[in-house]
Amino acid sequence: MRSKLILEAIVVVGITTSISNAAILVENFDDGITAGPLGWELFQNDAVGVPWTIEAPDSEGGLMILKLPDSDSSTALEHLSAGIRSHFTLDGDFSAFIDFDLITFPLAESQGWNEAQIKVVAQNSGAEFYSLRFANHESQLAEAFSSLPPHSFGVIDDSTMDGKLGITRAGETMSAWIDRGSGPVLLGSLSFSQFLGPVKVQILAAQGVDWPNGRPHTALDVRFDNFSATAETIVPEPATLLLLGLGSLILRRRK
């Protein structure tokens, strides 16, 4: 219940605070995938006949994202992914971390990448920044990645099967981190003005395409838990707040 209590408290105070008194959001998925202005929405891109399963809470109380092996040739050149994206945005300097447990995370046969990611998307520019664990057909690795050049950077061999992935922003500098249990280790940093402004958060598992060879067709089973974000400002989704406000007016009129 801790996550719901914290989320409700943040709604009451309006999510506006300085960096010295930062806003904090915690989600542990004990009550499922929280919807609403400070919650999440689901997304998934499936192989034909082999859809992703997204469950929260799963048997361990986390967010489980599972895919069985497939042999679907029609989506062999399509990026498959499943996860959650935030209704809220983080603004100003921030940090966002998520626990991960790679239950089934094999090498990617002869093409593509199996991935577990935390990603932020800048709402003003569309620029994306990732911290991820991934497996190609040869190695288990960790990486900082961006939609802006040099795209892939800070790639290291990494066999961590449970730990934390994180992203921080200081000014216009984004940094990707992995925590193997003894504190965050920097994967890489990148500075662009396109990273400024509010960002939304995504937490996902994916099977990426190595063009023109294709994507993995393996099973994939990733558990996430204990998402935490600290930011100068955490802003609920305006459209959802508007609907909540209208609902409140309707209730008042009925009284």
C-alpha cells in the first residue's frame, strides 16, 4: 500500500517543489499497475499468436513482462516490446531507478537483441534516452543509448541478472546507470538541449531488430519492481486531471 499512499500525498500537495525539497514518487506494483494522473498505461507489440503477458502484481509482488518463444516470420523485422509508460512527467533535474530481475534472458540466437530497459522521452523534442541490459547473439551487456548521436555509447560486458537500472538528468546532461547491489555505476552521459523539459518514463522488455537480419524469437521473462523517481517537479497528466475535475463537479451537483 505504500505506493498508493505516497502517490495520493503528492496529488494533495500539487507536485510543485524546489530541488532542495524535491518531489518523490514511488511505485512498488503491490496494488497492480496504478492508473490515473500519476500512474501508467500499458503497451505491447506482439508476435502473431504469441502475445506478451504483463502482470502486476505477479507472484513476487512486482511487474512481470513475459513472452514465450515464437516462430512468426511476419514480425521478424518488427521491434517487439511490452511494458508501461507514465501518465506523469518529470521536469527539472531528476533521477529515476527501477529494480530488475532477468528471469529468462537468453542470448539472441543469430540476430537482434533481447532487452530490459528504463527509458525517458522528452515531450518537447521527442528525444529518447535509455539505460538497458541487453543480450546479443554473443554476449550479455549493459548500455547507455540515445535517439541522438552517437546513439549507442557506454556499452560494457555485464552479466548482472538482478539489480537496478537508472537515468538521471542534471541540466541538459542525461546519464545512464546500473546498480549491481553496491551502488550506481555510470554507463555513460550525453548532453543535448533536446533533453531539456518534461519527460515521460517507460519501463519495458523488448526484442530489437538487427536490420536486415531480424529480431530474436526466444522466450523472455523480466520482472521489474520498486520504481522510484525524485525530481524538481512531477506533473500529473493534465487530461486525466481534467476528467477527474469534471467528475468531481458532477458528484457535487448530484449532492
